[in-house]
Amino acid sequence: MSTKKFMFVNRKAPYGTVYALESLEVVLIAAAFDQDISLAFIDDGVYQITKGQDTTGIGQKNFSNAYKALGDYDISKLYVEKESLAERGLTQDDLMDLVWEDEDDDWAEKPSIIMVDRAEMTAVMAEQEVTLSF
Amino acid sequence: MAMLHIVNKSPFEKVAFESCLGHASAGDSIIMIEDAAVGAIDGSAFSETLKAAMADKSVYVLAGDLAARGISQDRMIDGITAVDYAGFVDLTADNDTTQSWL
């Protein structure tokens, strides 16, 4: 089976709508088919990977820990847009520490989050073969 | 690779349209469908933003969605092309990829 460059574009905050959770589901499906996967977090999508999420007050399942498992599915490219964080008063310190283990480097833990500006994000988007928006 | 960006949200209510313009590459195409069609009108708070993007990108609007919202094609920003559903299909076929801005 051929491998394609897939990008999942996440633009909505979690919990208010089902988009974030559905995106995560499809990401894992694509990973099962050994595709070259990138995730983009822009606009309110950056709220999906903030640390310290606590959903006990809203009666919904907290699925933020699932992002920490993405590395185990060889998903190691999570592009986060600097402008989107800054517009919301956030910095990279507000995001979860997401890592993957590089089997070609003695399983060294490496960061999955790649901080990019809007122009760099545009370039990453332009090189994708399949783009799925959530 | 040329990409067709599909926008369906009003630029006066959501940031999706603006975000699309901020992430589209030179040579890409943008089509406004559903509520996004209202962005085609000239003289709005959004029209200068769209005109700036049209310097290096092609912009289309789905004619049926524009008409359904009471906007005649002569109110459109110069340079926007109104297309029917068949034209929409042609645009998807003529571009390498598509991206929806939900």
C-alpha cells in the first residue's frame, strides 16, 4: 500500500463540539494504515493540547491524555502555530510535553511539538497530499 | 502543488475565512460556498482583506449560494468568478488537493 502525506488540521477547542475528539479518532485510524501523518494546531485548535485539562466539572471524558499516546503510533509531527498561541495569551509552556521515541536513536525521547509561524505552517500545508479538516 | 480552499463560513461571524487567507499559498484557489458567499460583496468590512489575497490567488463563489442570499453578481468584488456546481467540480479536478475550512 502506498504511503501518502496526510495532514489533520485542528482549528476548534475541545469539549464544546465533537470535532477535536473525532479528529483524534481519524488520526489513529490513519496511523494504523502506516501513513505519513502530520497534525496542525491553529486558531482555537491549540486548546486541544493545553496541559492541566480537568473535565470533572462538565461531565465529559478528558481525552487529552490520548495526545500523549500519539508517539507510540509513530505520530511525531505536531505543528503548532505561534501566532495562534500568542493571540490567545498562551505560550508553549501552556502545552503538554508531547514526545515520541526515536527507534533509530536508541529510543531517545524527542519532542513531537514543532513550533512554526504562519508562513512556515502555510509551507507545511502546501506539501501535503491529503488534508482533513476538523 | 496547487490547492483549492473551500470556505463555508461567513467572514463576519467566524475567523475561518481569515485563517484560510492567512494559510493559502500563492497560486492557490479559494471558493466561497454556503454562508461564505456573503464575503463576495464589494464595500464590506471584509472586502479589502479579500482583495489583498486576490493579488496572487484566484477567488470563486458558488453562484447559487450568492443568489440565495439576495446578492446579485454585479455586487461582487471585481475579479471574483461565480461558478455553478459543475464549475465547482472542475475546480476540484483542476487542483492537486483540497482543504476545507470548517
